[in-house]
Amino acid sequence: VANNTDIYVHTDPAGAVQGIAINQGANTGLAVDLAGNQFSLSGIGVSDYDNQLFSINYYHHLGGRTKPINTIGVTRFQSNLVFDSQSCPDHQIITPCNDPSCRAANWVTRTDALTQIALHQSILQNLQDGGNTPLIKSEAEMVQLQDAYSLYAILMQNSPYLSDDVLKTLAQNQNFPDAMLRDIMVANEHAGKNPEVMEQLHERATLPDYMLEQVTVAAENGISAKEYLENTINQHQRRFYDAVRQQLTGLRSDTAATADDYIDVLDGIQEPTYRYAYIDKLLAKGQTNEATIALENMATYCHFNEKQAALFGDYSTLYNMLIGLAESNRSIEQLTSGEKEILQNLSGNNNAAQSTARAILQHLDNGGVLNGSMLTYHEPVYFPNATAQRKKNSVATNTIMQNKIVLFPNPTKNYATVSYTLQTPPNDAYLEVIDASGRIAFSKQLTNQQDDLVLNTEKYNAGVYMVRISVNKVTLATQKLTIIK
């Protein structure tokens, strides 16, 4: 925690150290003995930390660069500790790596990071959607009401490893019961952090606001096991790219570095930004065939989002033009009018390819080839999108709620949704299912004044059951449930 507010790390009455990681602060129980930045297992590191899969939030000492999304149960107060640039090192500052031992260490880091990435990606692939996303997504899209409970059981079994794609598809299916949908979203805490998933939930006309709130609270208060695994992958990806950036920084500071040195470092990296740099170096060496193959491989193996796809289209246009220029043994000064027009069109786009196109045009203009006629440029202006208004399905604040139970489907075979409201907030309230002999077959303490609960009736015998809500053995509401087999 790297500014003048810190997390209070102290001992509890039993003497056990309390904190968010190992070796945090002194074992004195005093507020002045704060954690500092000793996040390492050894207790001597200033940036390495091992928090045993528990999330930590902190502010960077410069202020504003790193901020937590939210904090829960954290009391903040001023400390007397002085924090400087060594408290939380800025990882955006890369130290050049020029000596042989440093270069060798970076290759070892890259290899180990790739091994760990592949290992954890394999684990995630096997866990996510039960290892078969297309099948689960298809079932989420096509399921009808009569088969909803069977899919619900499968999805709950695979939680919290459901993909955002499956969650979004499920939210779009109006045939899937709201209570089951809510349970699945709450069981996958990452659902409430995905804007597309939440947008689909807000679009459901039948989903009440209190269920939306439950999904949001689950997302704010927890991190799913899927997120932990993804974060582990991201950490190893950061190790890999930190090593790559250090290698490239070393090459830039090395006046003897050649295009071959850059190609050696960049070869095999599939991230688009580095792939473009790799193609640039191939073209600088005149290796047009290799550049063409690299460009075709990007089209085949890289998965672009909409913005990345647009950038790739611009780079493809630019590279194909430059490859054609090289293969025809022409210089930049010998561009045709059509090729110059291509550069002019690219220079008006707001992306990295625009910079290269404008640099070529500027070079030609400085040489008196264009006379400034093709460099007209207008800075793009972006307007914020209108914020979508959240729909309201909750009970009006002036509505007087009654003690009530609604069961559906009823009669039922495998499950029933218990929809209830209470006149006052629950205080030691219980939902109970009672069989014909008076035996309590199911009991659950209620925490919400209004909610829908999914009741599994697969193992119940056929017959008529009483569903009851009671407080201190005083019955507030009842409803009969008929189970058929």
C-alpha cells in the first residue's frame, strides 16, 4: 500500500497475525506499525508479493495510476510512514538489458513464463464450461422451460467456471427462469463484472431489480475461482512481456544491434503489436516472402476484436503496398499516385498504421514530392455515448408488501421456484417444506425480504407438501406443493 494511507495489520487477541498477505507489518498490534510494502515471502522484497490467491488493492505513490475498483471492510487512516518511488516500483520503467547474463536470464524467464501460461490455460480450458463451451452455449441458447432445471443443475455444477459467452447467452434466453438465472450469475462472481452480461440482464423484462442487485453485490464482494486462474495466467503473461520489453529496450540502446537481433527477440510472439514490429524488421531486411507469410499467419491465428480487426486491415493494406514496392525494386519516392492515395486514406485513421502512413507522406513532403497537398489532417473528435437508463422492475417504495408464497410450476416433478415476499425484513425467518406426516423435509433461513428460491424436488416422493414461512414458530404464509412422479 503505497501512499500515506495504509492497511492496518495487527495481531488479534489470540496472537495470530492478521493481514492480506505474508510478512505484513510488525507483530505488535499497533496502528503505527503498518504493512509498508513487504509483500514477499522472504520479507525483503519491495515489489514481489505472494498473497495466496487473496486479492489486494492499493494506491500507487504517484497517485491516480493504480486505483482499486472497490474496497470492502477496509478502514483507512493516516500513517507516519514515508513512501517514495522505491515503495511501489513503476513497472512501466524498463531497465535496458545489454550484458550477456541479463540477456540469458530474460530468455529463461520467457521460457518459464510460456510454460506456466500453457499449463494454466490447459487447466482453465478443461474447467471452463466443463471443457465444452460450444455444447454448453448451444444448450443455453435452445433450452425450453421444461428442460430448464436439468441445464440449471449442469451449469451450477460447472460454476464458477462458466464463460462470459455462456452467461451472456443464458441471459438472452427468455425461457430460462429468472431465479435459476440469478443463482448461476451469483455463483459466477465474474458475471456482474462483464458489461455485456449485465446489459443482457438489464434487458430482461421479467428480472426484478432485487435480483440484479444480488448479482451486482456478488461481483463486488467476491472474485471467482475462474478469475483467480485468469489472473495467474495474466501474471505469467506480464512476466513474459516484461522480459521481451527489457530485451527490446536493450537492443534500442545498443548501437551495434541489427534487424536480425530484433527478429530473434520478436519471432514467435503472437501478440499483434509485436507481430507488426516483427514484420517491420523483416521488411527492413528486404525479406518480403517472410513478411507475407507472417501477415498471412496473423490473419489465420490471431483472434481480433473489432478495433484490432480494423487496425489489422489498415496494416495489411500498408504492408501489401510496401511489399509490392520492394518486389518491384522501387523506392518510396517512386510511389504511384494510387499508392499515395492509399497512404492518404490510411493517414486519416486513428491508429498505429496511421502513424506509419503519415511518416511516409511527411518524408515525401519534406523531399518536395507532395508540396503539402496530401497532408491535410483533422484531429478526430469523440463524443461519449448516451448512458443507457436502467430499467426498474422493483416493487414501488410506497407498495405495502404482504406475507406471500407463490410456487411454480405446481404440480411439479424435478423442481419448484418458491417466490416469496415478507411484510417486514426477515428476522429469524425460515422457509420450510413439510411432508404429509409433519416431517420437515427442507429448511432454509431467509435473508431477503423478497426473493425467488429454486427448490430441488427430484428426491421427494410423490404427494402433497406444505411450504411454510415462519418466524419463531409463528406461521406467516403457507402454500401447498404437489409433487408427481
